[in-house]
Amino acid sequence: MNLIVQGRDIPTPSLKQLARLTGAAAIEAVSPAAFRLVAADSGLRAEVADFCEANALDHGWVPAERRIGDFGLLVMDMDSTLITIECIDEIADMQGLKPQVSAITEAAMRGEIDFAESLRRRVSLLAGLDQSALQRVYDERLRLSPGAEILLAAARAAGIRTLLVSGGFTFFTERLKPRLGLDYTAANTLEVADGKLTGRVLGDIVDAQGKADWLNRVRGQLGLKKGQVIAMGDGANDLKMMAEAGVSIAYRAKPVVRAQASYALNRVGLDGVIPLLGETGHAG
């Protein structure tokens, strides 16, 4: 196995200590924020995890034979994963209701409230808001997470297709799709009447199961196996989707998500996903 170590500032003594701990054959710089410890012994995983946590480092064990070209589909959550905000919280802020809506959002992301029910409750609070508020949120508040465009460029270069699947809203996914060159998007549709939000969602809600279903639908269309899929998210409603992927990434995620993911990134940006996918180039 190779050990990938990532962080904003990685002292050389820390790398050397990890190399001694794991008996790594070599230390290779992957990027300014990432190093690969080649042929590391994974027998001391708990000790390595403790060391990295104590030194504010992200880490992941990667099979030496893995190549980024082994993968064919990258599935991403939107709010607080691909982008830095929770869109519904920012929309609610236009109504002076952000604290009430954010509290429901947080409870849902921790898995304390059923997602579909939480979404209906939050959207109902938006009734009467002018539709123009959505554009204001997109223009003024929506920001991509650090490293998002680097990750998407690497996926594109490796021939990996992209699916953005969100418990948020089509207003935002449909704008991000051409902007970022995404292949597929799926989200919920807010009902609008006379230029104002009605407080209702149209059609079936894209919840935890809905996200998993979209992943499997696109995977099937592309003729891929589970092991060729990467899924990343931050909240409890991403867990079913992440369970359907060969590699799952918890990005600045809730503890329940970090505990079940293949990898957790807490200190670096989304470009930190790239070293976890193996070396560049195709297998075989």
C-alpha cells in the first residue's frame, strides 16, 4: 500500500516520522500539499491515524496498483461539498429566516431528521419569496469549494464522467452544469407561481435513496462496475450514495459520514481527492 499524506503545511520531520513508522521505501511529492509514502506497511493504521490527527494532516491508504484511469464516474454532492454554502440557508437569509432553516439543515445533515421531511419543512418557510432571490444567491454567495476546478479538470483528463446530484435545487445545478462542464446533474425543483416561491417542491424529492438511485442509473448507462465509481459528500443524506461507490470521500463532513467513508478530507481542498485515486495514467 501507499500512504497519501496531505495538509496545508507538512513539516519534513513529520513525514520522516511517518516513513519510519510504516517502513515506507520512499517519500514522493505529489503536489505542494500532498506526499506519497511508497510501499508503506498498513499494519499500524490506528497509530498512523492518531499521528495524522494530532498533526492536522489528512491521510489515506491507496493500493499501489490503483490508477486514476481505473475510474469512470465521479458523483458529487453540491451544497457544502462542491460549493461552500447550503443554498437553502442562503435563500432563507433573504427572508430573515436563516437561523430557523439552518437549524433544520444541520439536524438533517447529522441524520437526526428524515431528509425529505426536513426539506419540505424548510421550503415551506420560503413561501412568498421573490424568485429573484435565487439569482442573488447564485451571483452573490455561491462559491466553489477550494480545489473544485482542479479536481474536475483531472477527472476530465482521465476520461471520468461527472454527476452532480443534490438534495438542493435545479436552479443551481442547471447553472453549474455548463459552467463546470459537468456531464449529468439531478436535484429538486422549487415550485414558482407569479414570480414567487410557493413553499413547495415539485415531483419526487431527491433524498438519500434518490441520490443512490441516480448514481446507479448513470453507472448502468455507462456500463461501469461499482469499483469504478467515486462518490463524495458531507452529510448523512449522502451515505447511501457513497455506499454504492467503490471509493467514497467525506469532504469536511459530519462525523457519521467520516466514519463510513473510504477517505476523509478535513484540511485540504477537493484537489486532495486526486492523489487518493492513484497515479495518473491508465491501468494495464
